[in-house]
Amino acid sequence: MGVYLNSKKPYALYKKIAQSVYFVDKTAMLNELIPIVDQDDDSAAVQTGDRDLRYICITRPRRFGKTVAADMIASFFGKGIDSRSIFEKLSIRKNSRFEKHLNKHNVIHISFNEVPKNCKTYEHYIGRIEQRLTADLMQNFPNLSLSGDEAVWDILNDIYESEDSAEFIFVFDEWDFIYHQNFISDEDKRMFTRFLSVLLKDQPYVEMVYMTGILPISKYSSGSELNMFMEYLTSTRKKYSAYFGFSDEEVDLLYQKYLHLQKNPKITRKGLELWYDGYHTLSGKRLYNPRSVVCALNDNQLGNYWTSSGPYDEIYSYVNNDFVNIKEEITLMMAGIPVPANVQEYSSASMELTTKDAIYSAMVVYGFLSFADGNVFIPNKELMDKFAAMVCQKPMFGYMYRLAAESQKMLEATKKGDVKTMVAILEHAHNTESPLIRYSDEAELSKIITFVYLQAREFYDIRLEERSGTGYVDYIFYPYNRKDDGIIIELKVDDTADNAIQQIKDRQYSKNFDGRLGEEYKCIGRILAVGIAYSRKDENKRHTCKVEILREKLY
């Protein structure tokens, strides 16, 4: 055993996860990896173009289970420690080659996000890795005349030649960590890419390489250094998608366990979907953010977990220099309108993210946006809250920032029936110069409604064009606190607010508050009908508003 070679660290970490209350068994992934390292399986030798199936790079957003999967793989294959007590209880036990490969391989497991003390240079960073791996190899192969002065790849080749073709599985976690560090220069990045290439490419001692990171290899490698890898992104490849993130079925099982264990459950199943669902695989399956689901169930409280764990100021950097109208399209996404995008793997031409599609691709890879059916969109409340906070806090958003600042006043005025204030806020929004605010139809008016009620998202699940009663309501606000007011908004252009209110009544939109999709949406507070109208024929751009109480409180 060593620090990197056949280390017991991944076993210790994976054991803790496997024994946790809300553990999800993802060992089916090993069924896909075993054939790659099985010398008796002809399929393991298949190559695709210039890429060998032994080289796997999986990129996913932060907190989507990459490290857990890496620890699982190292724990299963590695010789360092007997991991039978974990895996014999999991689904991989059914694999006919379970015994053949359990703890039978030399595994080099490196987490590249670990740095030496007071690290300020690339030489210090990479030197620590090389020294520790060299020490491991010399300790584990004491009968060979290995020199600590040799390059790591030379030592590995010496072992291969002397030890009956000894091979190694490489498990690299957070492989691209170093590219994001301030002390790393462009030349350092090229040197690190070259280090990985010489260590792994066309080397006989490589049995398999499993590598994880946030951004694809092609983001950093413009040449052929690492072109042997098969890259698996959520948006471009189906394989391995099921092993990162939680499916509906997996969350169902966790939620049933939660209800059994929690004496006073405060989370609904629909709440988990609203907050953490919304990511998509290429196959069309929906995924939940796993860390957030587990944290919420452990805490017995829905909240923002994942977005507080990474450098989310990166969102701001993408929109700060709005040379491709990103801000405008973010407003559409915040209004629930998907935006067309060509999300694909990075090419060398997109290194600087100078195109809209490149920026959206990055935001999908980081997990800020989701992608499906040719469109990008904000996946769930956890991310929607972050975007809303960004707009409310960043003056760079101009008129949107100013409108968002009025949104708390708009909600308060609506609840009070203060139509004078409501009209003043709407007309201010209308008179703000913006290509979005044309008011040519209800769709344009709807975009402004999104912003004048932006802060209401903190208290409401806001749905657009939702089926209700005998029609589709423009806006319906489901309160998170059942005692709060339920709000129905109907918009009219070249019509009246009175007619909007009448439509709400005639089509019985309020029925959705009587227990939509179960008791969790039942509203026992007041139900307010809000009519908002605008006439294009009015030279003064006047709006009219009306608020009517459809039902008083039930408590």
C-alpha cells in the first residue's frame, strides 16, 4: 500500500458513503468497467478510431458524484485493502466476474485537487505528486533496482518489463483542478497536459485510465496529447449517464426511507422535485442534484446546498461582459422560456468562450443550466434563486436590476390590493428602454411580470401557462407556506382588467389551490385574482390592474 498506489484512502471514504443513511448503489457502473480490464473479454480490445476504450474521461458539474464514483472504482479493483464487506452487499455482487476482479489490480488513485503546503508554483505542485508516486512504486517493488531519480513513466516501464507485464489502473479525480489555480501560467498548463500524455498515452503498463473533471479535455488540449480518451459529457453521450445524479426512482426510494426515519417530516416529494430536479441526460432522463437531495433529507429542510459549494461568481463572469446578449436571454430563461443553443464539446477555437454557444456549453457543463431538445434553461428552484439573486444584486443588469428592486413592493402591493402602486411599477417598467419591453402581445407583457414579481420566488412556486380549471392560467403562485395567499394572474392586451378577473372566475382557475397533485399544494390562505391589462392604442401607455379576493382564509 502507498499514498497513491493501492491506497486505503478511497476505501475508507467510500465505506463511509456506503454506510450512510441515504446511500444510492451505483455499482452497476462496475459492470461496464470490468470488461475493459478483463483479459479474457475480446470486447475490451475494441478501439474506436484513435481512441482506446481503456481511456475514459467523465466530466460532470460539481457535487454530482464524481469523487464517490472514483473512490468506488479504486476500492473495488485495488489490492490495497479487502473491500469485500462493502461490495458483497451491493448489486455488483451479481456479476459473474466479481471474484475475479475484486481487489486484484494495482490501482494508482490520485486526487489532483490536493496541493502541498504553501503551494505557489507548478513545480511545487507536480513535484509532490511525482515524489509520492515514485516512493510508492519503490516501496511496493523493493526487489527491483528502481531509481528515484528516474521519471515516473520510466519507473513504471521498468516494473512492466521486470514483473511479468505488470499493469496499472489509473483513477484520477479532479484531473483539471490545476488549470483553475491562480499561480498556474499558460505554460504550466501545457506542461501538465504533457505530463499526463507521457504518463498515459501508448504506455504498455496502462490497464485502464478512469479520469473525472468539470470541463472536457478538449477545453485544455488543442492537439493530440490526450486524444486517446473517450470523453463522456452529459449533453453529448448517453453512456455512464445513469451513474451521476439521482433518477426519479432513486429519489422515490430515498424519500420513502426519509419518511420512515423522520418523526416530523417537513419535506414533500414534490418539494424535492421543485428544488433539485431538472437536469437532463442525452437520453432524455431527468436527474436530481445528488448532494442537495441528501443534504435536504438529512437536514429535514429544503434549501440551497449545492450552489453554495463552488465558485458561483463564475456565473457573473459569463454575463458581465455582455458582448453576445447573454443578459437578455437570461431574462427569458428566468421567465421560464427556454433559449435555443448549440451545446457541444469544446473545440480549440472556443478556449476563450467568445461565442454564445460556447458560453452556454460552459454553463451546462458547470451545472448552471440544463440542456434538452436543443434548448438551454434554468433547471430548478435552487438555480433559479441564484439567478434571481444575481439580478437583484448586480447593477450591471441595468434595467432588470432596477425592476427587480421594485419586485418586493409589487408583491406587497398585490396582497394589499394597492392597484395604484402596482400600476406605477408596471408603467415604470414599460417606460424603461429595453428591446425586451415592446408590449406587442401578452408574451412581451409576461416577461416584465416575471421581473416585477421576481422576489416572490422566495415565497412561491411560480408557474406559467399552467393547466387549471377549464383552461390555462397565465401565472399561478403556489405558496410554500400553505397559510400564505395563493395568487392567480391573468394578462390582457387591448382588453380590461375586469375581463381578466372574469376569465379567472369563469374558467375556475382557483381549483388548483384545492389540493393540486395532492395535499401538499392545498392553500388555506386567501386566494387572490389579479387582472393586469395594457392597451397598445393608449398614447400614454397606461396599464390597469384589479385585485379581487376569490376566497378568504380557511384558518
